[in-house]
Amino acid sequence: MPAASETVRICHFSDLHLPLQERVPLMRLVGKRGLGYANLRILRGKTHKLAAFEALLKRAASEKADLTIVTGDVANLAVEFEYAFIDRLLRAGGLDPARTLVLPGNHDRYTLGSDLVSAFETGMRDWLPPGFDRRAGYPIVRAVGPVLVLGLDTAVWRNAVRSSGRVDPAQVKRLRAALGGEDARGRWPVIALHHPPFRREGRLLRDYRAGLEGAKLLTGALAGVRATVLHGHLHELSRRAMGGLDIIGVTSASNDRGKAKMQLAYHLYTFDGTGLRSAVAVRHWPDRPAADRFERTDLPDEVPVDTRGVF
Ligand SMILES: [Fe+2]
Ligand SMILES: [Fe+2]
């Protein structure tokens, strides 16, 4: 059991959505991937910037956190060359796979084919536990000093108009078991996943399209549990309390949107065995003078969720 006074620092970023580095063969642009490709070329490509991400990554790695958590949408179209590129990029940026937890998002199961062949787990295998088995491997459990990190998989293939996720009962059962296990004793739980585990009131259609199926099952299983929950997917800063859960969402790590709530950022958290001690957002403004390009602010206690966010 860790000493009560021990602290640990966790860095969190998400939703890389980097511009494609290679052309995708026409044959592979049938259906949803074709729409996504067009979206990248026309819309996303305008604000999601590789150089901005690289600068953010370098800065994040320089924090020398005990663990860095990447909460999904690592790729855009779940094509092999995207993962090969990202693998190189993360290493070159200074991240060490042994001190990094990378989870999948809906874009990592973008097509049925990529889901069936587990393109994410294959492409990011060096960042996953050795011999990782997707069917029983999530949540990925890591005891890091006084925290127990549990990384869930909420990513499933969906049709072209949906970016929603799902958490299946077997995974929730394993999560419960891990929370009751020996490694959890004296440690603060940090649950990481791509989709935020809440429904947004009055937004049924949006929840159907982009929410998390099984959110109720997950939060029901966590009733009475005190934990920090880290997610991505909304591409905006959000924070809300639900029961004993402190749920924090980070922006997309490449999105130079020009608005503070959506600007590319990483979060840096300090924990001890009793919970979160400090939470800081480090935003990157690539167009500002060099001395002002990184802005460090404490996370507010609550940040309302703007349901018009980009998925
Ligand atoms: Fe995303
Ligand atoms: Fe997403």
C-alpha cells in the first residue's frame, strides 16, 4: 500500500485528429471513411494542426508526469499508416510507452473493418500491455503510486451519422472487480475513457448520435464510489460532479479554435491517496508571441457542458 502522503502527477490529453500524412487509396474511401475523408479535407483540416499538436506534445512530455493518459480518437479514419505515424510522433515528442496509457475512441473504430481487425490495438500495440487481448483486456488497470488508473474501452463501430460509444456489462463487471481488488486498497481511483459517462438533459437525439450507451450501467456500478473520471470526445473543456464522481473532459489536442473552452490543451493533475489535489489546464496558442504561447490556468470546479461541441 502506498504511503498516505505520496503524490503522483498525471498528464491528460485527447482527440489527436491529426491531418492525414498520406493519401488513402480510393478503394478504401467507400462509405463512412469517404465522408470522414471529405470532412478532414474541408472542415477539420482547417483548425486541427499538426505543428500545434507537436508543440503541445513536447510541452506535455516536458512535465515528466508519472503517467500520461490519452483518451482516444488517436486516429481519424483508423487506417494503419495513421497509427504508424502517431507511434513515431509520440516517441519523438518524448513520451515513453511504459509511462503512457492510450485508449481508443470512436474514430479508432471508424469502419466496420477497422473494428473487426482491431486496427487500434494492432497499430498501438507497443503502447498497450504486452500480449494485450482486447476482449478481456479492458479496463487496463495500472497502479501508479497512490492512484489506481482504470482505462475503459467505449469505442465501437457505428454508422456514418453516429459517433456514440458503448460500455458493455462484462467490462463494467471487471471494473467493479478491480475497484474491490488488492491494488485498489489505499489508492484513489482514476477512471479514463473516451466518451463522457453522462447523458445530456434534453438532448436525446444528440445522445443517440454521440453519447455513451451503457452510461447508466456504468455510473450505477459506480454509485457510492469516489473517483476522478477523465474523458475526451466533446472537444471542449468540461467538468461536472455526479455523486462521488468528478468528471473532467479535455479539449482536442490539435484543435486551434481560438476559443479558450475549445483550444488545444493538456491537463496536469496531482493526486494523493485521498484524491485530486490540483488540476491545471495548459492551453497552447500557436499564433501568440513566443512568451505567451502556453497559458497555464487552474481548472474551475465546474464547467458547463456545451452540447454544440464538435465530435
Ligand atoms: Fe474526437
Ligand atoms: Fe470521439
